[in-house]
Amino acid sequence: MKSEIIQQGAEAIIKLKDNKIIKDRIAKGYRLPILDKKLRKQRTKREAKILEKASVLIPVPKIKEVEKNKLQLEYIKGKKLSDHLDKLSNKNKIIQQAGEQTSILHDNNIIHGDLTTSNMILANNNKLYFIDFGLSFISTRIEDKACDLHLIKQALEAKHYQFYENLFKAFLKGYKKSENYKKTIKQLEKVEKRGRYKH
């Protein structure tokens, strides 16, 4: 079966082949080839490690194979949340679930790094999957957890502006389960103030 490119970003090309997702990190021409090779290998390894850790906590695609700078992942059949959330009758319940799942990741010191509805898939079995851990990392810092919340808040405002306020409230309702909820929300306020002063 021929592979089909389903997404092309700055970091990687995402292909679908034989019912598997292949994430291939792109070589960067501006980097020294030896350094580029090393970086792509390291980032692929790190993403695989975090995905493995996350897989016992929340629904994420299973790793099929790790190559030098390629990841083979399970293909999740479903709807990308960024395209379908607004049309769902249970949108608040789904985004509350996203908040709960984020709290579980954060309580295990996993920072997603690109927490948007574009990186969430509502599978055909109604499970909510988090995808694309390419920018994720491990951190105990409340600042990093607050930045994840800032990202999802911005994503909801930009992509789902009609329902944004209720959606973010529902997300926080789910996130309340986090053991550091109050500290993270306090830090989120600081992150937002910094953002306002920059503009």
C-alpha cells in the first residue's frame, strides 16, 4: 500500500501507511548534517519515551516501532477535535475530559508542549486521544504546566471562539483534579499578564 501524506509540519512529515502512522522527522539544511542527525534521533527517542510513559495514564497512540528518526504509531480512527468540537452536542463534557487527562499528565510531570484541539482525536469508540508529543518534555515546574494551560486557552479562543468561555470553564472543571490545581491557575494568571505586557 502506498503511503499517504496526511500532515506536513516544520518538524515532521506524517504519513498513513498500512493502517499505521509514520512520523518522519525532516532533515534541516541549515544545521550541520552530523548535528542534525543526532538531534532528530534524540527527539524521536524522547518522544517515544514520553509516549510510553503517557500510554499507561491516558489514551495515546501505541508505538509500533522506533527507528532512527522515525516513529511508527497506531492509527486512531476518529475525528480531529479542532474540526468537530463546535458541532458536538456534548462538547463541554468532551473538553472537561481533556482537562482531566491534562491533569493526569501534569501530575506525572509530563508537559505536552503543544496542547491544542488539533492534537486531540475523539475516536470512534468515544475515547479522547492526545496525539503529537513531538514538543513534550518532563518537568516538575508549575510554570511549564501553566504554559500548557495557556496554550489550550489560546487554542479554544482562536478556533472555537463562539463557545470559548464555556469550553475553557469546562476544561478547568476537569483539570481541578490536579494536585497542583490552585498553584497552576495562579501561575497561569502571571503567564497571561506577561503576554499582555509584551503586546
